Amino acid sequence: MDIKDNGPNPYVVDIEDLTLSNENFRTAAWTGSYLQMTLMTIPVGGQVGLEVHEDTDQFLRLEQGKAKVVMGKTQDNLGQEFSAEDDWAIFVPAGIWHNILNAGDEDLKMYSIYAPSHHP
């Protein structure tokens, strides 16, 4: 399926089907003036990559796979570790370093919603 950014137009979608059909590491599926939704596919053994968003709370939902989630106040102190799997949500507060690693034996598929937009 060829996924394109449908924003800033009104958009109604089966988000689970859309997320599961995405094959790209990151695809912007809707970008508005103040909010963005991206889809992500992380291969077995892969990861999102350590990052922090100073001014953005982030919501992620896993639709397929198993993940190891690490978070902390600094990139050298990721003292919080969680396990998550399909149908689980991850909430990342602004200013918290975080990474999501594929801990399963299939692609990890998820979507992320945050404001403001971060990706072209």
C-alpha cells in the first residue's frame, strides 16, 4: 500500500490496518498545523533510536510485535525499562530520553501521535 500524508485535510482511517500495512521505518500519515501522526516499522533487532523531545509529549501504540522501552532523564541514565506488545500504549513525557527496541521475532509496527509536527 502506498501511504501518503493526508494532512491537513480531514481524515478518517482504520489506524490498525494502516499501521500494519506500513513497511517503512517512518511514514508521516497525517500532518496538521499542530499535530502529526507517523507510522513506524522496526525490523527484528532494530530500534527507533535514542531521542528526546523537549517540548512534546508523545503517544505511541503498538499494533504488532514486542518491544523493550527504555526511558530516563538523561541519555546516560535510562533507568526506567518496560516491556510492551501489540495493543499496548506508550506515553513519553516531554524532556524524557527514550528508545524503543524490537524485542520480538517479527517486525514491530506502531504509530505515534505528537504535537507539534516533527517529521517532513
